Amino acid sequence: MSTACLATEIPNRPRGASIQHDVESVIEDMVASLPNPKELSAEQRRAIIARYAGVLEGNFIYWSRSL
């Protein structure tokens, strides 16, 4: 499994509604880059969950210690 990196150019437009549109567009691009969960094996799904759980736990511990 590889990690995708998205680079999106945001054109110069008036602020407000265009920011919402830009954010939604970036989210759609990111979701489209993700693998189809139905095509992943149980082992691949577990590996993804374990990797992200480790990252989130590490960040939570760091954040909670800074309080």
C-alpha cells in the first residue's frame, strides 16, 4: 500500500463561497485517490487500521502531555 500526496492549485477568486468549493474539491480528489475497501483483503484492512491507530495514538499522547 502506498501513500498518496495531493497537490491542488487554487485559483485566485473572491473569498467566501469559493473557499468552500475549493475545500470540497480537494476532499473529493483525496477520497477518489483512496483504494476501494471492497478490493482490500482482511489483512490489508487490518494493516491500515493498525498503522493509523498507531499514528493517532502517538499524536494524542503528545498532545495530552502538552496540556
